[in-house]
Amino acid sequence: MSPLRNVRSWLDERFGWDELAAPLRKKTVPLHRLSYWYFLGGITLFLFGIQVATGILLLLYYRPGASEAFESVQYIMTQVQFGWLIRSIHSWSANLMIFTAFAHMFSVLFLKAYRKPRELTWVSGVILLFLVMGFGFSGYLLPWNTLAFFATKVGTEITGQVPLVGKPMMILLRGGEEVTGATLTRFFGFHVAVLPLLATVLILLHVLLVQRLGMSVPPKLEVQWTANPSAKREMKFFPNFMLREMMAWYAALGVLGVLAAVFPWNLGVKADPFVAAPAGIKPEWYFLFMFQTLKLIPSKVWFIDGDVLGVLVFGLVGLLWILLPFFESDQPSHTKRWITGFAAFALAYMAGMSVYGYLAK
Amino acid sequence: MAILRNKLRPFSAGCYFGLTGFVVLAACLSYGQTKNTCLDCHSALPDPLGVSQEKFSQDIHSQKGLTCASCHGGDPTSDDPDKAMSRKAGWKGKIDHKQVPQLCGKCHSDPAYIRQFNPSLRTDQLSQYPTSVHGKRLAAGDTKVAVCTDCHSVHDIRAPSDPRSTVNPVNVADTCARCHADAVYMKGYSIPTDQFAKYSTSVHHQALTVRGDLSAPTCTTCHGNHGAAPPGVDKVQNVCSNCHTFQDQMYEKSSHKKAFEAASLPGCVVCHSNHGIGHPTDAKLGTGPDGVCMRCHAPGDKCDQARASLESSLGQLDGAIKSADQVLGVAESSGMEVSEARLGQDQARDSLTKARVTIHSFRKDLVDQDIQAGLKIANKDLQAGDEAMIERNHRRIGLGISLIAVGIVMAGLRLYVKKIES
């Protein structure tokens, strides 16, 4: 008996391993011309794993605090063996993860995979996307460089525009009226403790729901396969799909390696709260569409302050976005077209505004 | 009881109350204001007698409560021109050009009076003016020279700190040039009239007008304004050291100091010129068209050899800094972290600037101290840049090997999938 089988039999005797692993062996993945979209969730999960691993390594040297943060990241980049690689991978992987999370969400939206009974999978996924953006926002400040400082200042100011709760929320985020070392310590806490805890719980829930409910198939195909069960095609999750997923992970790893080695993440200049904000300052690309929209809204719309209106509209759209599956029909043959139109418009709007924001002075 | 009863009708009571209010209001509005009838006529008259209300309201004297009569005398409260401009009422009429300094000085040399308006304003203008060329010539009967109003303007005099003032640092050169750049007006004075044209091309003018540095010198900084020269300066040629202190300290140590004094040469001006002073470059030490040494020294002599050595030292440090900058620039654009070396480059540049100052001592041993300090830093930065480039290349080799490994694993997975699915 091979050593692996010995271990398996040892585990089976004690925990009933074979019984636990049985659903995994039975699990299948639908096979059709759009099956490759199923890889995106796994790639996002893989990148999250990279974030956790590189984040822990960075924690060995990173020191939160206005007087030490920048210097510690500089030390990681210049003195620590492979520190530059770990930090660059952490930063690039964060951006790639946000990109794949967005792509995963839109693929689910266009393939209508959020339909009954997967409403909660969608809700947990969208909240996870917001958490991932929160990771990006809080992590961006941690090197304590000029761009991060002013981006945080602008970002938290926007939070302060929310009626009633805005000001207390801004003070809670900043740890005072202004962005200071206290903000950095707070953001560090959110980034390495609060958000990871919430994200881990939600990821477990999300993955559990995916395992429990299986993979969704596009409505048209579902109708066809229900009418003609013999036309149904599927692939075993383990090992067939899993091996393909691993190939995608390796491809992601290769892309990360190229980005980290050829375009190491810039450190910038240490933040100085007493200098003027650099001209044309912009947030990270995933916040750019919101930033540009807020810039374009007039300062007063009727009697409402433009910024307040923008924040309220984004808040409302975000809430509607979470609740989107509840507007969908239960029948795969009667899916709502307007939801697809709304998704297409949202994607075009986000892409267009991001490009506009990137090009605008 | 009848005596307590108000016998006035309500309407009459209202009228009396309104009238009283009007009188009180008029009294309040007119309080502190002195009637000035001069402008009633003069605002309608053409130049040179015309002074508009708008123009005079811009004048700092008007803003401080002074009126036409404060300088011209007369009775500005009278509506009758004959009474207002009567000699009996102290009317002086047009102030004679020669009398202007005395008239202005009457108030401006009185510290007690001036303190009421501006305690920090100097009151030595009148005592300084006779020491200036303008003052001396005026005393000798030359009425073409500038008096107070020629520079400060008249009837719309503004504080020098006001950007619209004719004596604001940015406008001083234009004010002086009104006379000094006018060849016809200056005919007979035997002084050049190209100072303004030259100054307009100078590094000082650029600093003042383009960079907006109000501490950069203009005409009055070197030549003085009311007096003959700025305080503490015996000759205009020595005024440079007021700002360029370190250069002056080095020049004091140099052999040129003695030689220039013996030959009655005007110090800094010999090499740098005066009004048209350009941005100094290392080419001044060279033998090219911008070089200044060879104007006096002979090629190959001891001084020429020292000059060549100093020029070479400066060039060596400048070149080392540029080389390090270039390598660090490439490393930086490749994403390498070289901010410490970049900071070091600033120190190397400081050493070069210091060496360029020390050049004024014309002592190789002193200059070499700065050059060597700069070279040490620049070479260290160059080494840091080279190391960053080597590191970058190592990273790329490592990346290549990693990508091959990733490719092999992916191919292996693909083959394995094929195998289990066949």
C-alpha cells in the first residue's frame, strides 16, 4: 500500500474521510461553450490565497505608524531578501483579484447564474466584492506615501458626505477629523484583522453554497437540457475540472510573476500632510468610475448638494445590485431582459467612466 | 392730569420724530468727513489740472484721510473757487518741482506724525535725498532730475507693497527706465541709456519677474533709492556681497581681490558684468566665447593652468553626477527602488554648487575639498544605480526560469488531463 493510501486509510478510520470526500467525487461541472467562465471564481479564490500568504510575509517587517510605515516598506523593497517580489506580488495580485472578482460578477450576471436557488450565493458574492474593494482602499494607505495619503483624504471625505451618518463614519475611519497616523493604524487594523475575518466567513459561505447548489447553466441551455436530459453534458469536478482550474492558477501565477518582475510596484514619496495635494490626483482604477461621476455632478442639483446626491445614488444602486436576484423570474424560460440590459449598461458605464477618468486632467 | 397728557397729534409727532432721525443720521454720516470741493471742479478739468475722484481715491494719502489742501493748501470747504484758492487761505497752487522733496518731507520726516499712520515707515528720505545724485543735481539747479513724485507718481500714490505701485519691486526698473532709457531725455548726462535693456536680459530680472522672487535685485537694490547707495555700502560694486555672502567671503581670500583693487577694477563686475548679468555657467572658466579668464590672462601661464585645473574639476563632478543620474533614471524607470541614491544625488549637487561658490577663492585646495566630497557621493550613487541594474537583470533571469517552470507544469497538467480523459 502506498504511503498516501496509508494516510487516507488512517484518516478514514478516524473521521470517515471517504464519506466526507464523497460529495467532491460526485460533484460535476456542466460542459458547454461558456464553461470557461466557471474558472473566474476559482482564480479569484487563488489570488485571495496569494494575498493571504504574501500579506503574512509582509507583516513580518511592516510597521504601522506615520513615522515608520513608509520606511518599513522601503526596507522591505530594498533590504529584505525577495521583499520587493513579495510586496510587488501582493500589490499586483490585489489589483488582479479585484479585476477577476468584477469579471466573475459580470459573468454570473450575464449567464444569469444568480437565479433561484442561488440568490444568497449572489448576495454573499457582491458583499465579498465590496469587502475586496475595502481591502484595496485600506491597503492603499499602508505604505504612507503621498498618493495614498491624499487618495485616503479624498475617499474618506466622500464617506463624510453620506447624510446623517457620514460625519461620524468619516471620524470613525480617520480616527479624528483629519487623516493622520491614527488613520493609518486604523486602516491597518481593518486590513489585517476586520476585513480578513469577514471575508473568510463570507468566502466559506459562498464556496459552501456553490458546492451545495452546484454550477448553474445558462437559462436557454437549462430549458433544452430539461426537455432533453440526454443532451446534458458534464465533467467531473475532481480531478478533471480541478486540474484545468490549476492550469488557470498557474497561468495567473505566471502573469503575476511577469508584472512583479518587470513592473515592480512603485513606492512613491513619503506622505507629508503639510504639502499641497499633487495636481490631478486620482484614486485606484476600481474607484475611478465613482470618482469621475462625482466630479461631473454639478455642485448643486435642485436643492441637494451634488456630492451628497452622488453618494446617495451610488448607495442606492449598490443596494439594488445586492438585491438584483430577487427581481428575476423563477422560470428559466421567462428571465427578465431588463436585468441583462441594466448589467450591460452598468458595465459600459463603469468602463467608459473609468477610461474618461483616466484620460481626464 | 392735563399737564401729563400729550397734546400733540400723532401725525405731527411722527413728523418731528422723522426729522430728528434725519438730522441725527446726517450728523453721523458727515462725522469725520471733511468737505473737499477741489475735486468738484478738478475732476471735470482736462490734464494736467484734472484729477478724477476715482484716481484720487486710490491714493494712499486720500485713504488715510488727507485731502488736496494737505499739499496744495487753500480752503476745500468753500464752494467759491476764489475763496477756496485764495493766497489768504494758504493756497499754494502747483507745487514747484524743486520744492517737492521739501513738501513731502514736511510730513515724511516727522516720526511723530508718520507713526500715526504707519509706525514702521522710514522718515529719513528727506535727509537721504540730498546725498543722491538726483538730490545733488537738484540742489545745483537741475530740475530734470527725479524728485519724489517722479518715482512715486502723484495723486494716485500707492504703498510700495501694492503690485500696482510704480515703486513695487517688480515695477521699479520700468519706473527708472522712464528717464534712464530715454536717450533724448538723458542727453547731456554722459551716462549710458542701455541699462534697462541689459537688465531685462539678466538673471536678476528673470528671478524677479518670471519666478516672482521679490527679493531679487532691481535698480534700487544696488543703487539705493532715496540715498546714494544702500545702507552700509560704500560703492555700488561692493553691493553684490549683500546677497552673495559666501562668494564674497571666498573672493576676499583670493589673489584677485588685491590685484583688482590695485588696478581699480570693480570686483565682481569684471567677470560677471553689472546690469546684463547672465546665469553663471562653468563656461566662464573656459576658453570659449563665454570664458572670462583669458580676457586678462595669457594662454599657458600659471594662472591659465590653474584655471584649466579648476574647470576640469568642476566638469569631472558635473559629469559624475550626470552619469549617476542617467543610470538611476534607467533603474527607476525599470521599477527599481533607488530613492536613497536619489537623495544622495541632491547632496552631490549641493557639493557642486558649493564648489562653484568656492571657485571665487581661486584656490585649488579649497575647491578640491568640495569636488572630492561630491565625487565620493556621486560615485556611490552610480554604484547603487549599477547594482540596481544588475539586480534588475537577475530578476528578469529569475522570471524567465520561473516562467519556464510554470510552462512545464501547465504542459504536464494538460498531458495528464488528456491521459485521464482518453
